[in-house]
Amino acid sequence: MTTQDLGTYAKNTWCPGCGNFAILNSVKAVLKSMQDEGTPLENVVLVSGIGCHAKIVDYINVNSFYSIHGRVPPVAEGIKLANPNLKVIGFAGDGDAYGEGIEHLIFAAKRNIDITMIIHNNRVYGLTTGQYTPTSPLGFKGRSTPKGTIEMPINPLELMLASGATFLARGFSHGIEQLKKIFREAINHKGFALVDVLQVCVTFYNMYEYYDKRAYQLKDHNPQDYSEALNKIREWNYHDDSKIALGVFYKKETETFEQRLSSSKKEIIDASPDIQRIL
Amino acid sequence: MLGGKAGFGIDRSATALGRLLNKLGYRVYIYRDYPSVIRGGHTFSIIRASRERIAAYKNKVDFILALNQETLDLHKSRLKKDCMCIYDSDQVKVPPDGCCLAIPLSKLLKEENAPEIMRNTCIIGALAKAIGIDFVILEEVLKKEFTKDIDLNIRIAKLGFNEAKELIRIEPLSQKSLPLLTGNQAIALGLVKGGLRAYISYPMTPASPILHYLANIADDFGLDVIHPESEISVILMALGFAYAGKRAAVGTSGGGFCLMTEGLSLSGMAEIPIVIILGQRPGPSTGLPTYSAQTELHFALNAGQGEFVRFIVAPADAEESYYWSAVALELSWKYQIPSFILSDKELGESTFNFDASRIGTIPEQKPFLWDKKSSYQRYKLTENGVSPLTFPPVENGIIKVNSYEHDESGITTEEPEQTTLMQEKRLRKEKFLAEELEKIKALNLYDGKNNDIALLCWGSNKGVCVEVGQRLGLKVIQPVVINPFPVRQFKEAIAETKKVICVENSATGQLPKLIKLYGFNSFIKILKYDGRPFSVEELEEKVRACLAARG
């Protein structure tokens, strides 16, 4: 199968130049290489929320659950717990994951459940045509904030680190080779992995030039070191015009939620005798 | 009746008392009344025993067991002329008139250096003596009921037993004793019977005991029992389980269900089976958290945006809870729809006898599975609207579910023709489900001497209605399935009836409002909305007044 075959008949409706194409093509390439290395793609389930990002599941010909706004983590967690052999990859926008559904993200990280979350962070609501999101900078002028926002953005990676995520990285939609590398590593990571992708919305918030000037690759960084990871994550607060690091900030192997849960998986065909015993 | 403060262990002791009477062959029902506090506040239980099956409480009681003065002060009206009372003479300063046993519980406990909570065991011991039960029988019951400090509990019970004297003698009956279950336990076991693999819930009275009970038996049945961050997460996680092929249920009350409605609608659109236990309590909003109501019938019927098929059942006792919970799970998977078990605090937390012989065979409902030969489409159009199911990982089948309108493969569409086809496909299931339900008993009918007049009830009200119906010779009609409503069975049940009195724990009458849609009108309503279920005397009086007033 070529990456071409991983597509579907669905017509792509993203704007030309949309940062989502970089994510789509990277994911397809990673899936293809996973398949080449012996992971049958039927073992993969993609989950998406609602927003421009979410259409990605229509464009990839593997199992998928096109869910609702903000709720990608609990759906992905349910699937993973029901069958821990599945590779579950969640896609969500910044409004979706960091706004509407932030509590789910925090708890999924807290549980260290083995799912991968890829956040299409364009720092603007695209599908609802241009409002500010939790990661828009202070003063962002959107359709709901014509005079500019009056609140600071959150730093999602800092929040995720504090919540217990065991794999944290940042990518950029101008850099498909790095995206592939990070996605692969995130998917292979055993535990909760989140990749914050600076995915540019060309229509409502075109940040290509801004990011191109400031983005740099993490070098000589030890992702096993919590403090070092925290320092690097704090270097840019999604508002100030500082340098923006790309790459893997944090990576730690520890027991997952499903490993702790799976102590008692007994297959029951007919529960009646056991019910009788209780009565 | 046994009363004291929250934290005294009233609940556990009420169950032990129930088991004691049950062991003698009596049919038992336990009503629980407690405030929304952890310590303090008045808590009581009414334990009722009868030769016949019962599922309601009476206001007047034969015995009061008082662990404090407040119990006697608050429940004066329950005392019958010949009521007997056993009280803690270390606490109660103003005992009632009449036949009383004063037991110095705290003093007796000191003899054994026992914790204060064991005043319960001590007073149970005194009661056993007072009603002429052999200590060996009590000992057996205590051994089953208490897991901690059994020997000490037995010694304490013996002290109470020895301190009391026999007032009456309750003779054992020759009939076989039956297991005792709360409605919540019966719902839990019914779900397990129906093939439950995962129970996901956020604590909320009155559904929390299901979560606790299933968490305790999870290992025996290989269940995943999970308590996530919110009810929103609960239902979405359950849908994830179901997508991957594991039968899942969730349980909550009205407030938690408010948060679940977007997930419910997703279940309707994506055609993912889910069972929702909705334990009703008085609202709006926080309302009376630990009390009972029947006010979410229309909420369950109408919750969630859009139009989709749902199955709603309202069981009334332990057997119905068991049977219908199993059926709800099976039907949910057969039709790929959400199912509701409409319970309430009264059903969930009261204790009933469980008579397995009264439970019909649970009809086998196989889900429609993909044959793995034809090409797979998650939303393939079929005659009855049900598409073949399969679960990941599966070779040569790509399983796409979607909250957006979608085509047969699960890919998003906004085309008008596709939209129409898919909407019709999903709704088509209702007709087949309704036909199936008309073939099984979806409504209970209890004949009376006078079939001109009927009491109409649903859910936990059945027990009291059947008892009052028997006393007054009235027919009782109890629809168990609420949606799709068993119209044919209801028509037959109501055919000869001239007057219908609907009894409900709500302020507006939710069932009459529903039945009106099917063309049945002009019911007399007896409503109660103070959080407490009807007692037998109260309902009898109200029905009598109705009969007298309207001729």
C-alpha cells in the first residue's frame, strides 16, 4: 500500500495552504511506515473532535471515530481500555482540546493512558470563522473580541507536564520531516503523549512568517530531565516574541493506566452461575 | 422502624433486621430515609415484614428502635396504640408511653469496650429477644451481614438480647425465604446478565451504589469499572468501549445526565449502543439529593439534540430491575441505540425480596454482526435500519463512526439525499423495536374486583399501588416500557376501565402527559412531590377521597 492508498474518496475541503495538510501527510507517512514494519493498520483507530482538524479522519482510510467538540480524550481512552492492543491516535484543535475539553486532557495525562494526542494548534477558531482560542496571544483581535482579547494564553505544554503527561513535543506545519519523526516517536511512546503542532491557519491567522523567524530545533536537550523540560517549555509562553523551540521536550517511561487496570480481565460467556452464587 | 443520626450505622442494621425477618420466611421490604450529610442529621429505616409480597412502607409501625431522643420526637405520629419501643436509656430521657424496653446501650458497650457504632448490634439483639427469635438465628444473620469484628458484634448482640424480655412471639413461616436485594443491586446484576463488560460512572445519589457494588464484584465478572473526571467523560468513554466491542453502561441522576446529553445524541447519530441508568431524585437543580421523585420521564424521552430512537424502561422492583436491565442492554446492542433504565431513589435504595421464579426468560437478542464476506460499511442501508457491526481490529473492514451526518461508509456528507436516507434509516429501527416489544410483556396488569376503576402507575410506585389496589379492589395498570410505548397493550389494559387514577411522585403528572399523545385523556391525578414515596395509608386515603368525590 502506498500513502496514496491511505486516502479516501472524501473531497478535501481545507483551504489551500492550510497547515492541516502537513499533519495529514505526515500521519499518512507514519502509518505507512508502521504498516511496512509489521503493524497491521486495522490495529489503528483515529479519533477526532469537531473543527477543521477533525476532517482528517475522513481523509485517512483506517478505523476512525469522528466524535464531538472537546471529547477526543475520553473516546480514545474508552477504545484503548476496551482493547489495549489497539493504537489509538487522537486529533484535536486548540479550541477543542485546550478549551472545551481541557479537563479531559488533564485527566488523560494524569492517568498516563497510552494514547497519542496530536493538537492542531492554529491559535484561532477556523470553522466558526475566526475567534480567539486558549492559546491566542493577549490582544488577539477576533470576531468575538474586536478590541483584542484581555486574557493571557495558557501554555498547554506546561499544563500537560504538570498533569503527568509522559511525552511532550512541539512541531510546526513548516517542517514535515520533523513532524513525521515526532509523530512516530509519540505513537511509539508507551503512555500519554501529546504533540502540540503549530499548525498555521492561512485564512484567519497566518503566522508562517512569525514562526519562521523564531522557531528553532531543540539541541543538546535531555528530555528525561523534568526540570530541563519545564525550562524549555517555559521559554515561550504563547504570547511573548521569544524563540520557539521545536522537538521533544519530555519523555519518561512509567506504568500506564491500562496496565494497572488489566489485572482482572476474565472472559465470561454466561454470568448466570456467578450471579446465582451472589444470590 | 429504626432511627438515629447519620453515621450511626442505621443502614447496615436495617439490612440485618430485614435479613432476620427474611430468615423466618417473611417477605421483607426496607425503606431508607437519610439526609444529604455524612455525620449527624436524622436517619431512619422502616423494615416491613409480611406473609405476602410487599414493596411499600406503612406510616404506622409496630416497633420503634430509638438510638436517640430525636427518633422518638420526630416519629411520634408513627406510634400505634399498641406500638412497642426499644430505646437506648443512656440517650433517651423522655420515653413514650406504653410497652417499652429501656436498654442501656452505651453502658453495655463499655462492658466489652466496643465502639459506639455497635449500639446498633446491641439494639438488634434486644429486638430479637423482644420478638421471640432464638439467638442462634440472629447469630447466623450477623455472621453474614458483618465482615468486621464478628465475634465482638455477636457478644454485643448477646448483651442486648439478655437485657431485653420477650414481648411478643413472631412465628417462623413455612415458606422458603428469598434473597434480598436493593433495586440498584438488581440493576447491576441484570446488566451483568446482559453481558456487561464495563461500567463507567461518576458518583451521584441515588445511582452511586451501583458503581460501588459493581466495583466490588468487578473481579468476579471480569468487568472494567471506571470512575472518570465527569459525566461528560463517563458517557464518551462508554461510547469508546462500545465502539471497540465491549458492552458498557453508565449510571447517574438528573444533574449528571444533563452533562451526558451531548454524548446521548452522539450515540443516536453514530448508532453506538449504550445503557444509561437514570436514578431520579427531586429537582430542579440539586433539589433533594437523597430523596425520591419521578420527574425525568420527559427528560429521558426528549434529551439530546436531533431525532433518534431510544428505548426507555421503568422497572418497579428487584425482579423487574434485573430482567429489564438485561433486556435493555441486549436491545441496545441489537438495535444500536441508547437504552434508559429509569430508576429513582425509592427503587434503587430500597430493599426487596428477589424471587427468581417470577422472572421470565430473557429473550435472546443477538446483535447483527458483519459476515466478513461482503465489503464492510458501518452504516449500510438495510430494511430494518440496523447495519452490521464489527469491531477493530478486523481485516478488510474499515470501521468509521461519525457524529456528522455521513454516508454508508461513515464519511461525512452534507448532501440532501444522503441526509434524508440516513435519517430515515436510523428512525426505521423504532418500528421493529416497537413490534418486538409488543410481543413481550411490556406492561403489567393487576386485576381487581372492580375493573371499572384503575390505578395507573410506573416505576417505584407500583408496590404501593398494587397494595392499595388490592385493599380497595381496584385494577392496577403499570407500563414498564415507556418508549416505544406499548400502545396495543395499554389499549387492552384500559379497555373496560371507566375511571383512571394516575399516581405519581411528581408535581405535574408526567405519565398522563405522555399517554395523552396516544389519545388517552382525562385521568385523575394523585401527585406527591415532597421527596418521599407514598405510604400505604396515605395513598389509600387519597384514593378513597377520589372515589368519594367523583362518585
